[in-house]
Amino acid sequence: MPGWQTFYENYQKENFELLSVAVDIQGSEAVLPYVQNTSFKTVVDPENKLANYFGFKIVPNGIFVDENGTIRLIKQGFKIEEEAHYKAVEKLIKNEKDTIELEDNYYKPERELSELERQLSETKFRLGTELSRNAKYEEALKELDEALELDPENFLIRKQRWYIRYPEKFSPAIDINWQQGQLEKEKQEEEKGKNSSVCGHEGCILPGTDKKTDN
């Protein structure tokens, strides 16, 4: 399956536009190296507003909106390289389907957040974003760590923490294999911490931090 640039070139003349949204607390400068060879538009969402609105906790995601503003496909974990995802967008462009629902097996959190947890996590993410913009990285990490405490299934928060702690894994290219390994490592450590006798009533230590997450 082709990537997004090739897909865009193939269907641009069929009343199809592509808008890419990059979630990065470092802002547009951090995103530029990844869009240099693309001709479709990319905007930066440093405060994670789009993901918060739709409840996304991972990337990439896909939303297909028709000319009337109707959402005809929405998929967390959308990948144009997967044939079923590619074909779904193709059918919508050609008006072969009104709406399409793709199987939602990409990401399933262990539990749903309470409204208070969600709001607090989003607030701390925004604060971490602002602190990072002002080069207050330790303070930013503190807020992001606390945001992850509240929403431990949120990969987007993890990724922003990694960006600050391990910038070499994101430049000149994103090390996807490292991210997968780091995620697995953190998950194992968190699970081990939950089952450890050293965990107190306040929770267990989050990997790479001095913060605790609830048992």
C-alpha cells in the first residue's frame, strides 16, 4: 500500500484534500523535518486538542469528512499502509459507501477514565506544553508525569515525555522500534510495580520518574 503522499497524489483531482495534524509540544520546528517531502497541508496541535475532542490516546488516527462536514469514517489507529484502511478511504472518495466502520481492535484501554481524571490529565498536559515551550523541561516533565499518572493508557502523553527525555530517538528520524521497546519496558515495569510489595497506598513508581501511579 502507498504512503499518504502517494495516496494524495493519486486522488487529489477527485475532490479530495488531505490535512495532517501533528501532535507535538515542541511546536512547528520539531515537525518540519517530517513534512519536507509532502505536498499536502500539515498543521500542528501542540495542546493535543483534536485527540482530546475525539478521545484518541494513540497515533496515527484517521477521520474522513465529506464536503457537507459529515464524518463518514473515524478510526483510532488508522494506517494507510493497511489494505482495509486504504480501501475504506478509496471507497468513500468514490462514493461507493456512505459510511464505513473499521474494526476497533487496535487499542483497548484497561479502564475508562472518570471525567475528573480526564480533565485533570488534559490540564496537566497543557501546562507541560507551555513549560516545555519556555524551556522549563524539568517542570514540564513533572506535569506530564502527573498527566500520565491520571491516564496511564495515553500513548500521546508518553511520547511527549520521551521527546523531552530522549530527543535523540526523534531526530533525524523517529525510532519506531525504540518506541515499541520502551513502551513494552515501561508497561512491564508498571505492572511489576503494581504487584510489588513496595507499593504503598499512594501507588507505584512510574518508570523514569519519582511519581506514583494508582494501584
